[in-house]
Amino acid sequence: MLETFPETQLLLFIRAKPNFWRADILVYLRITPRIRPPAQHLTLFSFEKPRQLGYHLIGRLFPNTTNAKGKIKMKLLDNLYAYVWQGNDNNCNSYLIADALKDSRHLLVDPGHITTPFYREPGLDKLFREMEAEGLNAGQIGLVILTHCHPDHCEAAKVIREQNGTLVALHKADEPVYKNLGGKIDIYLQEGELVLGEPSKLRLKVFHSPGQSPGHITIYWPDKKVLIAGDVIFYRSTGRVDLPSGSAKTLKQSIERLSQLDIEYLLCGHPYGHPGIIRGKNAVQENFEFIKRNILL
Amino acid sequence: MEDERIKSALEIAMERAASMPNLTQEELAEQKEREYQPRGAAIGRRYLEGALKERDLLTELSKYQGQEGEIVRRAFLLTLSQSIRLENKSVSLKALEGIKAVEPLAGFDEMKRQIEAIFDEFNQQLEQEVPRYEALENERLEQLGISGSAVKPNLEESQTWQEELKQIQSEYDSRISKLKENLLPD
């Protein structure tokens, strides 16, 4: 189902007239190209124009795909789950490794927004509901890793920590931003090995992959050849570097370094024009090559 | 006839002022203190923030003379002395230099040396204690199933470390407080 990710959406807006029984209806066609230039994906398809004109969104139609909002669950491996964001607003994909810690507690990477900023879509509620549908208790999340500290990735971590006493981990270079957002950090993750479980059953590698933010990290699982890439690389696109502390030069270095890894599953931080889950060594390499050829000039 | 003439505004104000109870000397002093104390504190804050240079302090303070000048000077010195704290060595040293510029007490340099020594001792103790507490936190994380070279605990969120830090700080704070008492004029 997710392979037919929406390329085109029909959006219906309504605007009430002063005499109540009359209204204007606006049909808005949103086309999402396969290849989006970096740094523009947030502004290209903004709903701001209809909103400025006083219209309200009343419905959406995705041809050939699901109409569901929120995060859609995908089971990738035995205990690896992807929650792909499909709402109207910008929000991240989340990834969960079940039973990764002691007492069958889970590792969650990038919980995303609590509620999305414009359309107030319940990002965290939807994520928890999707987890619970699979029998995974949200109260059992023992560790949240934040690939970086932009609100669309980290906002919900604060709530999860407060509710469950979950530990929150991130790179120290992103600490000032996270603290400004009111977050508390239990663990600093630096480049090296991350061993989870007791007795240690999961050996992950943390790579410092700056570019979109100075403290961006990526998580590599060598045994399963999985890379959780955050906002370093997407399908045919890369993370933004026009945000404060972004750097095109360091992002390029990070991508070149990650492209050397043996990857079967490339798990991206956003579903931009594609679910953001690239399977198969060839497809992953092809994506890296495309980016090197067309974006990292 | 005299009483019936129309009074000027000034006359009315003078009459009202005369009917008000006179302030005692203490009340007048208090009033002055309330008025000039914030001015001295403000000079102190501006100096610490870098808006005033050390060489300009005397000029700034000399704008106030007599009793007022005394209040401003005292408030300035108090502000600087209060900002000598373990948490920020550079601000503390700047405060010491400011005090020296305005109130060159005998034995000041020795006092400054002692305060600097306390800062160094405190930092040395932290350097010894932090790795010990990090190791303890790492053990705790390992029990939760989290370990490896990528993991570095944040002691700011460790309750045991925060309690220990408070205890260490209070010991050094009391030593600094004793020295600070000698920095201010009687």
C-alpha cells in the first residue's frame, strides 16, 4: 500500500460568506514530484495561500492510495518497525526496535511532533495507537534517541520522558536547541558503539553525521544492515542546510561517509514523495549515486 | 477678611506640607538608601556585563557625593561581592578587579590569591569527582541495558550527582563567603 505513496492529492477548501447559507469552495490540486530539490519541500506545497484567503480545509482525496492520516506502521524485520508519517503537515517518520532493552523495553528513534503545528494532527497519539495495535505498549519505551533536535523529530520526546521516565539520548552539539525547547537529556550520544539489551543482544553504531544540524547522528545496525538516517538523506533528496547551523559542506561529507556502509534498509526521516524506506542494497546505492550526481555538486 | 481671600496653589501646597508629620532622621536616611542603592547596584551590573570599563568606575561613582555617594559606593561594592560565586570564575575575577579599582584595601592581592586558590581547588575536586560519578551512572545505564563507547551520561540529570555537587559547593561557598566579608569596607 505504501509503495503507491501519493503523488497527487485533491484538497477541498471552503470559505463561508457573510450571509451564512452561501459559501465558496476551492479545489486545490497538490502534485508531489518524485524529486524535490532540497530546502524547498516545506514551502513548495504550503497551504498558506488558501488559509490567507480565509479558506478552511474540509477534505482530501488521494488517488490510488490510502486516505488515512497520521503514522502508518510497517514491520520491516522481526522487531524493527517503521511508522511512516502521512498527515497534511510536516512530521517525521519514527522507527522502533522492540524489546531492545532490559525487561523487554523498546528503543524509539525520533518520536516527532506531539501535535503538528498547522493542522493540529495528533502525531504522538497516532504513533502510540499504531504501536498498541501491534501489541507494543508505549509505556515500555525505555530509550528515545533523537537523530537531531528539530521539533518535527524531537518535540514528543519531552512528553514520553515525563510520562514513562524514558531516557532521552542525543548528541551534545544539539543540546542548546533541545534545551531551548524545554527538553531534558539523560544521555549524550557520540560517535561509537551503542550496545543494547541484557545480555547485550543488539550492537548498533552511532555516526556523527552533521550537516542539517551540528549534532545530527545516524544509527547503523550492522547485523541487519539497517541505517536510520534521520534528515541526512531522503529518497532522491537530502536534508535542508538553510536552517540555522546547517552546513552544505558537512552534509556532503556525512553523505559520502554513509554511502560507504553496507546498507540493505535505508530508513529516512521523512516521507518526501516516497515513504522514505529504501530496501535492497542496489536501490540504496542507486539513491546515493543519484544524490551524488545531482545534488552534491 | 484676610482668611477669605483666594489662596494660590503654592499656598495650599505649603499649608498641606506643613500639616504633614515631619520625617525622622532615620526615615530620611532610609528614603535616601531606597533612592540611591539601586543606582550603585546598576553601576555594578553594567561593569560586570562589560558596558563600563574598569577605568571608568571611579568617574561614574564620583557623580554622587556626600551621603548619597557613600550609599552608591556601598551598593556597588555589595553587587560585585555578591557576584563572586563558584559557578562562574571569570565573572568572579572581574568582580574582584572592580572592587580593587574602587576600594584598594590593604592585603587585597593576598585575598584575591586565596579566592583564586579556592576556585582552583574546587575545579580540581570536580575533575576528580565527575569521572567517578560518570562511571556510577554508566553502571546504572548498563543495568538498564544501555552501554558502549557512544554512551556518555549527562550528570545534570543525575540526582545523586546533583546532591553531591551541592555538598561540595556549600563547603567552598562558605570559605569564599568568609573571604568576601573582608572585601567590603566596615
